[in-house]
Amino acid sequence: MRPPRTQSGAPAVFCDRRGYQSGACVQNPGWSWRETKSVKIEIGPVARASALAWLDYGTDAIADLRRVAPKTLSPSAIDGFESLIAAWRVAAERPGPFHWETDEAPERVEFLMKALYQAGLEIEDGTAHRDMKLRPAAADEFHIVLVRQVLSTLAQEGRSNAEFVESLRNDWLIARED
């Protein structure tokens, strides 16, 4: 069974009795849907130039990841990055420092942050073997703010989220707050 869709083909949004979206819809095995809590994710403020440098790099990195199709990174993670980059480009078009926020299911945030870490490992390996490029220094500020703000927010969402963040910080030097 396919997930519910609107007439335009977009995924259906489930609302509470008052008509407000009460949380992000997540897919369970078997294509049934349930409501879950969401977490407010905020990135910024960060220098717009750094955000634009990261977005340009990220666009190229996605193309490289699609080309090499690493086993450690699912196509849905790459699709997720592509979707976020599109949304972040819109935010980066506004004058002044980059700032973006959204509500997202904690499970999806964990999935994408783990995938971002894995993508970085694939790209590091790919610089030596597959013509991939490392993130430019101009994009570092955005990358650090992205990783640290998202993980700090996620760590406050509950014990299992905090354990995930701690585990990721143990492996990912840029994610550490020290």
C-alpha cells in the first residue's frame, strides 16, 4: 500500500481535530502512518557567505555521492540532503545573516545527522580514490553551526536522543562542543 497523497501528489499531512498539524508524520513499516512529536530545528544566525559556500559545496557533494552510490549512505538520505539544500537556498537569498528553522521528527533529524557524518567519511575517502572534493574553508562556519546547533537541540529531546548525540560526538570531532 502506498502512503496517502493529496490530489497534487504531495504527501498527505495529518492534522488534529482543530485542523492544526500536531506533529510530523512518519512512516512505519507496512506504510501505516502515525503522528509523532516534532522538534524545532534552528540553524543560524551564520554568515550568509559561509552558508552560500556550503550550499554550493553541498550541491556538488550530492552529485558526487549519487555518482559513487556508497553502500553506507541510503538514497533517501541523499534525497533528504537535496531537499534541505533547496530549502536553505531560499533562506540564503534573504539579506543579512543566514537563519532557518523548521519542525521535524527527532527520528528524521537523527537519520539525517548520522547520514551527514557518513557522507563526510565517504567524501574524505573519495578525495583519494574518486575525484571528490573536501569542504572549502569558506563553508566551515556554516557547517560547524549546522552540526552543533542541531545536535544540541536534539540532545534535549530525551534520553535516547541524548545518547545518540553523545555517541555521534564521540566519533565526529566537529560535533564536539569543547
